[in-house]
Amino acid sequence: MSAPPTPGANRPIYLDNHATTPPDPRVLAAMRPWWEENFANPASVEHTLGRAAEEAVEAARAEIAALIGAEAREIVLTSGATESNNLAIKGAARFAASQAPDGSAAGLERRRIITVATEHKCVLESVRDLQAEGFEPVILPVGPDGLLNPEVLRAAVDERTLLVSVMAVNNEIGVVQDLPVLVAISKVSGALFHTDAAQAAGRIPLDVGAVPIDLLSLSAHKLYGPKGIGALYVRRRPRVRLAPLLSGGGQERGLRSGTLPAPLVVGFGEAARIARLEGTLDAGRIAGQRDRFLAALQAAVPGLQVNGHAERRVSGNLNLTFPGGADAQAIMAAAPGVCVSTGSACSSAAVEPSYVLRAIGLEEAAARATLRVGIGRFTSPAEVDRAAALLARAWESTVSRRAAE
Ligand SMILES: *Cc1c(COP(=O)(O)O)cnc(C)c1O
């Protein structure tokens, strides 16, 4: 077994907080007893240990709900945002189809599903899967700033629309969509509204009490919680109905069968509690780090371009196109002490440049010269200084080598 790098001077600087965040030490501490001391199945309510595990799960569920202004019973625990997005989109569509006279999408008045070109793959692929079942996908473009223009949505949504799915915060360029306006437009036509809030939770305020979102996806490992656990908020008033993806024991009100991983749920609850109490503080401090990092890098890299809307963005994200015919892969190879990425973690194994960057109008060469930087809760000022210096040097050495070729 290979060991992870130990903390110390040579530990790589982690600036990839969009791919995942390090678990907060308080999250790890909260989880530990539920691995070691009480490992019971929270559904085993016939005995003491099972009931204690159930209580811990329900306390965590209440914390997750509080983060987004929901009620605990509106929270369905899942394995992560991928599953939550699949359950929201396919679940809503398939439930609607099951109510049609012929039990299929063909018999539905509303069978249009609207989403956006810059969504996470799990949203786009879920919508595409539904096309094969008779639903009509509509993929809307975004502007060069990465935002969905509300007028573009208004023109697309009507009485034939079943569901609108627009992410709250983009995982590559960090832009924040105007959800209150987009939800209001969708509601005029009576469509359901889903949002993938995996990158938004803990970074910007989310309140399903103030904005009538019907379905909202969360992932614990994007907010300093454990990997392998997430949640789907499902509105109860008015009630949103879903068809489950999994058949089984009927846990989570029949919407998600399978034994709840109590330690992960407890960790998620603790991460949500910390995010609710400290998210705003984090955001302010992280914005300071971002400004410091960007100023240092811009001073060393003239012509560096920041992608995505300048103001409507989360504080930890920088999506940067390097000038001079740069190659992002080469920059990363020349700066192994800095962990950044060229795009989303899920598609960065692919050779294709980011479809998100193409959707905001970047040419292929510019997309290939682009790095995503994600600053997080545990990034120190010394780390951003050093990372800026290392990346600037890596850029300089790789472009001058190219020029010499
Ligand atoms: C990470 C991420 C996902 C996937 O979440 P998992 O919990 O890893 O399945 C979905 N959408 C967005 C925007 C993400 O950033």
C-alpha cells in the first residue's frame, strides 16, 4: 500500500478544493466513535445501539437541513451529488411518466427538461438518458461570463416543461447563477426546479424557505465532510414526488434504499453545522487569499486572464488562462508542488479540453492554456504566495521552452 504524503515542508500545496475538500478535523473527530464505539445499523431500532445510531443520524439530518433552511424530513441521504442529481432528475421525470395515461413520457403534456451547457456531467448525462425514455431535453447556452441569461430561460420554459435544472455554482469557473430569478421564471410556467448545489453549500447562503426550489443536491466532500455521502432536498410543501432509483428495504421514505452509513452521515452533519456557522467567515478570508494569489500571479504573468463573471462568483475559485501559447498540462508538470487542475476532476482524464470553457466561448488553444485554482478553508497565506511563485516560474519556463523550439 502506498502512503499519502505526510505533512511537512515538502507536502504539495493543495489548491484543488473544487474536486474535493480536506475533511475538517472536527468532522473526523465527530465520525470516529461511530466507527469504533457504536457501529450499529441505524435501522436496527430494536436495540439500544441501533437506536443511538439512529438518533445520531437524525441529529445530523437536522444539521444538513438547517444549512439550507429545510426541514429534516425533506432531506434524503444519498451517496453524493452524482446520485442526488440522478435521483432528482430521473426520479421526477419517471414519477411524472408513471402518472401519464399510458404510463410513459409519450403521454405527458409536460415532457421537456431544461438544463444548461455548463452543468456537471451527471446532470447532462441524466438528462440525456431521459431522452431515450421519451423526454425532450433542452440544453441552454450561457453567456461569455458563464451566466444563464434569465431571458434565455424565459423563452425556453412553458407549459410543456416538466423540470428546469440549473446549478447554483459552477465547479470549473465558480460563477453563481441568479437562482431567485431563474426559479421565479420557472414557477410561472409551473415547472419543477432542481439545482445542483454541490459547489454552493457552505460558500454562499442557500435558503429553500426564501427561494421555492423543489429539489437541491448536496455533497459532503465539497464542504469539508467525508466522501461517499450526499443529500437531496425534496420539497414537501407543495409535495414533490419522485420515483426511486433503487429497489430495496425502503429506507429514506422509500426514496433511497440501503443501509445508512452512520459515521459518514454524522460527519456530513458536523460539516454542515460548521459551514452554517463559519461559511461567511471562511468566504471573507478565502477572498483575501484569492486576491493575494491573483495579484502575485498577475504581476509575474502579464496578460493572465480570469474566466467567468468578475463579481458573481464564489471566493475560492480562479479559472485562469495563461498567455503566450501556454499549455496547462506542461505548467502543472513543471510545478509538481502545486495541486491544481485543468478542468473538472471527473473529466480531466479525458483528452478533450473542458466543455465548460468551450461553452463560454474559449477557443481550443485557450482552453488548453487554462488552469483551475480552488482555494479553501485550510489554505494559508504562505501557501498562496508559494503557489503563485511556483506557477509563475512554471509558466515562464514552459512558454520560453516552446518559443525556443
Ligand atoms: C463534485 C460535484 C458533483 C458530484 O458530487 P459527488 O458527491 O462527488 O458525486 C456534482 N456536481 C458538482 C457541481 C460537483 O462539483
